[in-house]
Amino acid sequence: MNRKESRSELTAYSSYLTYIDDYLGELGEDSELLFKEAGISYPAQNPVGNRVPVGNLNDLVKMIRQKKGYLDFFFQLGLRIPVLAHGNFGDAIISCKNVKDVLLLTNKFSNILFPSTRFLFSNNTIEYQSSSSYTDLNIALLESFMTHAIHTLSLLTGEGITPSSISVVQDAGEYLESYLKFFSCNVEFGAATNTLSFDSKLLEIPILTADPVGKRLIHNRCEDELRNVQTSVAIVTQVKEIVSLNLESNPSIAFVARVLSVSESTLRRRLNDAGLHYRELLKQMRHEAAIYHLENSELSIENIAKKVGYKDTPNFRKAFKESTGKPPSEWRLERRY
């Protein structure tokens, strides 16, 4: 699947653009020009409820991130977005019983906001995952999510909610100062996953706006919206998302078919109709994931090989060199210096 096709399939809430526009205005930027260059309608002309192609959103994010002095832009943005900007999902959050209920709801319905993202909650930890190949957008979403989640939970509980620890895949580098500025807990850089961890006692703190009856009604609306989002996403995108989230286990086409509740033959046929073969798609996604980890983490070549589904490192090195002409360690070194 090429980049143009993926842009037409993956979308996100356009309401967030208003907050980006507002913050850019505070900073004295010509936000209308930036939106135009990214191929996005200016928020004032973009009806509330519309969705924007993720590829174009990534272009906007990349332009912002490249501006000097804007390293903490998306940390700050997370503090500016109100919970009700999330539509039905936001309504559901404010009706939750306690902090744990909010994180479980996020686990279930975050796909409504960005189909390529997952927030997996277990063992007092919420993990951010993305099947998107848009590196700049992935990092911006992570930064915004972390500050937004902590700020929102603090407002909804009336207490100072602070995670016990944070882990991020990217290395510290120029981001160290921003993380120290916004978070008072231990931060691990170059980790295997992006996570926020909480003390178990914090999870039981009640939400001041809890509404059990309203939650059931809003929960049904979220279910309907999630189904609409999922059915609007093409089969190739769904396959790529499942593969990306299970890449380390080297998922077979039979596994993907079971997740999608279709037969293996039907899945092969639908991929063939899109001009794709599963084996080639898996190879492409392994390579994209390897590139991401080489550029954005301090993971060893052995650990990267494992994360992208190779049982042994030599096979990974061979496959990577066939694709790029260079072994992964040399490729990483050249990109950094």
C-alpha cells in the first residue's frame, strides 16, 4: 500500500486542529499558511465532526516539530485540549466511576480518535501503541497523550495525579529537558515500550463527574462510533494494524484472518484484489518497524530483530541489508552522524 492510499483510509478527529491553530496563534505563527502547506482545510472552514487524513496531519506535525524552539509544543498542546473535545469518547470519560475506569475505557475506545493507535491497559500501566508509519505524528501523539492524560485525570478527580514511572522508546537526546519539565517521576528512555504506570491506590480515586446511568447510554454511542470507524477503514489498513501490533510473534495470515473473523482464503483474495500478497506485506512492515526502532531507540540490533519478528539476528541483518544495501548497525550510524 502506498502513502497516497493510506492517507485516504486513515483519519482522525478534525476538532483537534482548532487547538493546534489556537496555540500556533499564541506563538505568533501564521497557522493558516501551515495548514495550507499540509493540505488541510483551515479549522475555521472545517465543520466540527469532520475527520482529517492522518497523512496530512503528520505533514502539519512535522512542520511544527521542525521549528526552532518548539520541542515542547505537543506537551503543551496536551494541556490545552479539553476532555469534551473527544466527542462521545470525552462524554464517556467524564461519566466514569474512577481513574481505573477511565483507563479501561481508553483501552476500549481510543480507536475512535485515531484508528492506528491503541492504548492498552493492564497491571496499573497504560501502553501507547501505534501501527502508523508516521514517525512525527506518533511522537506528537505520545507527548500530547501523556500530558493530557495526567492533566485530565487531575481535573476530574480534584487530586494531583502523578504516574509512578514513564517509559519511552525514543532516546533522551534533546527531549530530556521537556520530560523533566513536565513530569516529576522517573522517566526511562530507550525503552521497549511507551508507557505510563500508576500506583494501584491512585486507580481507585473517584471521578467527581461520575454518572453510571449516563455512562451506559454514552457507552452505546461509543460502540456505534467505533464500528463506523472500523468499517470505514479498508481491509489492507486493518491487516497492517493487526500485523503491526503482533509483529514480534511473526503473525501468520491464518492468525490475521481469525482476528478479522474471515476465512484465510477470503483474506488472501481481498489482499490480491488490492494488488498485495501477505508475505510481501509482512516483509514491508518488518522493515518499516526496524527503521523506526533504529532511528528512534537505543535498542540493540538483537532486540530490534526480536521485536520485528525474527527468531535470529543473522536473518534480520541479511534481510535488512537486502532492502537497504547496508547492515542495520551501519545504517543507524550514518543516520545519526
